[in-house]
Amino acid sequence: MNFKLTNIWFVIFLVLLFYSCKAFKHGSTYADAQDTYLLITGDKDNFGDKRLSYNKYLFRCALEKDFFCIDNEHAKKDPDFIYEYKSNEKTYGIEFFYIDLDSVFVFEETKRNLSSLKLKETRKISEFEKQIYQKLIEQTKK
């Protein structure tokens, strides 16, 4: 009886641990975020802000230390919106859109190290992406 009770408490502990873990939340919410543009509002309850937070946590070596560091001009604020996807090589990718900088920073996992993101390219925001941003803004006003 005592052995079963210990096992039950251990399972409850694991469930609570994983539920509160940002890495678990990243994986469990990825299906809702994949191939979707998400607005970053600064509201911790906003899904886009949650996804950004999970990504910063999960890929903190690449994103916080290298990308969101104090020396970078874009580090002073979060992106205006993001886009998460699977690349042609079946690796994870995320794009950060900065309207003021008219820039997109594209990160992808490398096949060699699937647990870290590397900056793949920096480019200008397309007209289509600017329209997407305007639609995201309009949706939040409703």
C-alpha cells in the first residue's frame, strides 16, 4: 500500500513539473502556432507572447545570449510579430518581424544540433507580411 501511494505522488509530481515547464508548454502548444503569424503585444496572456517566451526559454542559448543581447539594436524590444514553421529539412524555424527596422530575422535548427537555433538570414519585410501585420493589429482591436 505504501509503495502504491509513493508511486501516485511521484506521478503527480511529474505531471505538475511538466505542466509548469516552459519546454513542455512549447511542445504542447506548437501545433496551434505552426504556420501561423502571431502578434506580440506585451500581454503575458496573449498566445503570441507566450510562444515568444517559450522559444526564448527553450532556445535561450541562441536567442537570449546571441540575439536578444544588450548590444544588439533589436534587443531593446521584442519583435512585433513572429511566424513558426517546419523547414524543408523538417527542422524547426521561427521568424522575428520588426516593423520599425523593416527587418525579418530568420532562425532555424541545424541538422547537427536540433536543440539550438542559428540565424539563417536577415531580410526586409515583404509587402505581404506588412499586410499580415496590419490584419493582426485590426484583429486585436475588435
